[in-house]
Amino acid sequence: MPTLADVTPHLPLIGALFGVVIVASLLRRIPIVGRIFGALTWLVLLGALAMVIVRRERFDPYLGSVARMLDLSSQQVAGEETRIRMSPDGHFWANVRFGGVDRRMLIDSGATVTALSLATAQAAGLDVREAGFPMLLRTANGTIRAQTADIAELRLGNVVARDLPVVVSPAFGNTDVLGMNFLSRLKSWRVEERTLIMTPHHPQPVTSG
């Protein structure tokens, strides 16, 4: 069930929607303006609902199910391929499951290794440890110190990666990244018409959880 912490970031949107409904109910008393504004209100509400369903899939399994039924998800399995449409921000974001948790991870072919935030590593119950020697990583924000861990099994669509090495650092903030050490395990991957297409060596059945 959603908690207060889950809902808090969406309070401005919820308040705005209630405001639109109240204003619409008042303007309905004016015949012509009321009909026009009423139609626009419904368009805004439907657009907002679609946005919430798509963007909250990683947090709420119930809304995620609705998104899949309405075919609103940017990630789909077609035959032996997993396809991910490019996000409006110009990146590819994958819905990934490992360690009993679901995460939305950035796919970055420029990253050598898969990187997790400390919060994600802890939620997945990973055994985070210091490397045999100090591990320093160069990022856009400078050089950071990182620890290492291994993901026993990671699922993305029909792709399964086992014993995947990762680096962990609180410096990554809330962003989790799938790097080349994941992509290199695929039979092939390519980008066509703003869609990332991944083909595993051994496609696996897609599970719901």
C-alpha cells in the first residue's frame, strides 16, 4: 500500500488537479465557456493520469499492472527481443528486478561497469564490500570512492544476467546505472528509431515478480 512518503512528492500535482476540478465546476455555470473548459479539463486529467501511471510503475506494482494492460510502458518484450523506447530526456531507462526489488535504471553504454546507489544495494540485500585495493571512479562530478558487490540474478524483460559485478557508492545519489559489463553479455544490442533493442543469448520467460 502507498505510504505518506510515497504520496508527498505528488502533493503539488494532486492539489493542482483538485484546483482544476473546482474551477471547472464554477465555470460550468457559464454555458459556452463551461462546455469548452469542461472538455479541456477532461483532456488535462486524462493526460495527467497517463503520466502518473507510466512514471510510477517502478514504485507501485498496481499502477505498473495498469500501465502494462494499457500498453503504456516504454519497455516491451517482442519475440526474442526486449525493446525500450527513448525517454523524453534522451536516455533509455529500464525496469529491472534483482534481490527482490524493482528499480528503474539508466542504460549507459559509456559506463564501464554497472553502478548502484547505496540505498538500492541495501534494499536488495547485496553484500557490499571494500575492493582489494582502493577503488576510485572518475565521474562527471569528480573522482569518487566506491565499494563492490555482485548481483546474483538481474532480470530485464526477457534478459537474465547472473553474478553481475557492480560498484556501489552513496555519491551516485538516487541513480542506478546499467553499464557495458551488462550490455556485453547480450547476443546483440542496437538502437533503431529511438528504440533500444536487446537480444539475449538465451531469452527467458518474463515473470511478474
